[in-house]
Amino acid sequence: MSHYEACKEYSVGNRTYLTFGRYCQFDANNCLPVTWLPLFDKSDFVVETEYEDSEEYEVAKFQTSQSFALERVYQAIDKLSKYAVWEFLRPLEILRDELTHCSPDEGIELDVTQLWAMNEIFNHEVVHGAEAFSEMVQGLTGEEKQDVANLTELINKFSVGSISSIADLDALERMFVLFGTFEGVEEKEDLYSLEYFDQYWSRV
């Protein structure tokens, strides 16, 4: 059974959402795609109390603006493009391009509530997600096997399933743990399809 199929066996809960203001949204099930993390800093994480139908509940999320998120994405791409793991993290280019369609003061939000609330392990990993991505980048050495292993370890921190190596996944599974699903302009929903990513990674 593939990693993707294993994760699908869990409930449809434990979803994560990345929202670019009113422009578009990316979502994932039972994982937090790691290309979303470099848009944020550890100080962007907040837990807020919200109310609905007289019920109180907590929402865990990262919040920043388009200008900060875009600056961080450019910095991440500049660093990562020098290493072999860039083959897998290239969806950061897509996030960069989509961010450019938002105004500089547009709110960028990553809702991790359901994954954060699963258990103490995910609670800790999610809170330190942006920091963990930065540490992975800082630890890159150019030794391909070790760098890919470190990226794989990072991915496993934010997924209910487990993979042996990101290099072994097919396009669907890579899309699942690295990018999620795009929701927004219908033409782009068709663009960011499995067929698109199958060609996207084969071009490397």
C-alpha cells in the first residue's frame, strides 16, 4: 500500500489549509505539505479562540502578509536551488508565482488546527514547523543522499503516514506531501493536476 493510500485510510479530518487572502487556497489531508512552511516564521504561529453557534474552540495557525511570505519564498528558492533536494521542492516556484497575484498587505494564513490537535507529537512538530524547515535548509551539505534523507525526515514529521525516501514516490504521492491541492480559479485547478505534476517532476 502506498503512502498516499495509507493516509487516505484515515478519516477525512486532519486537514491543513494554506490561504492566500481571497485569491486562492491549497489544502491537504493528514499531512502538512512542507513547501508551505518557508512562507512563515516561527513567530507567525498563533492559537486563537473562536466562537460558532455559542461553542468555543481553538484555532492553530500561522499568519503573515503577502510581502513577508514572498520575501521568504525568494530566500528559500535562492538557497535550495543550489542543492539536489531542489528537484523535489520546486513547487515553491508555484507558490511564489501565485503569491505575486496578491496585494502586499493581503493576509497569508496556514491553518494547522486539525493536525495540531491530533496528539502531543503533532502538536509539537506543527508549532515548530517553520523553524524545522529552516534548520533542514541550513543543514544542507551538497551530499545528495544525506540531504534527501533529511528532507524525507522533515516530510515524515508532518504526515500521519511514513515514507522511506521522497525519491521513491511517484508524482501523485509527491504532490500529496509537497504541494497539496489547489482550489481557486477553475483553469488553474485543471492546470495543477496530477498530469501536470507528472510532467513537472519528469522535466528535472
